[in-house]
Amino acid sequence: MTKQEYMNLLDELEIPISESTPKDDDMEKDIRIHLWEYNWEDNMASGQDYNTIVTYQTSIIASKPRHPKLLELKKKLNDKGYYPSIQHEYIAENRRIHSFFSIDILENIGDEENE
């Protein structure tokens, strides 16, 4: 999946999305998605249109477990052939559920003419 395809899929959820780690003032919202890259791996396969596999963490901060939008995101990913291992933790001080997973995205890093 390309970055644009992934962002389009997330946009379909119609909830706030931020390409950053969660900030304290975001914690009181009903649900919010944060994503950030944490690994780059050169894509060495010949004939590939993208030179890098970028691993993103996607974090969903929600007001309750199994939030309908989290379930919708899981279904959308499954429908596209992605089956991430989704982990969960309870954030006691904010009474929020943090669900998170990693996903590999195809991108061109350092190749500005193709971006």
C-alpha cells in the first residue's frame, strides 16, 4: 500500500488524523488517530516503483474499548489484505484506550522527482 492509499483509507473514517505522536491536549477527544514513521528499509526488489518500505505506527486514542471507528478501520485494512496485530492499553490518567499497530507503506525517500 502506498502512503496516499493509506491516508485515503484513514480519511474515509472521518475522524481527526495527525502525523505526530499524541499530545496531552488531544486525549480528551472521543477518538483520534496519530501516525508516525519509525523505520525505513530500502526496497531492493527489481522493478519496484518505490525505493523504501516505511514502517508507521498508527495509534488510535479512543474513549472506549472496541470503538466503532477502530472496528471500521480494522475491517477496511482486512478488506485490503492487511491483518495487523492490534495491541491495546488503558491510559488511566485520561481514562482512554490506546490501540496501536505497525504497518509497512511503500514510499520514495530521497527521490524528490517521484514524490
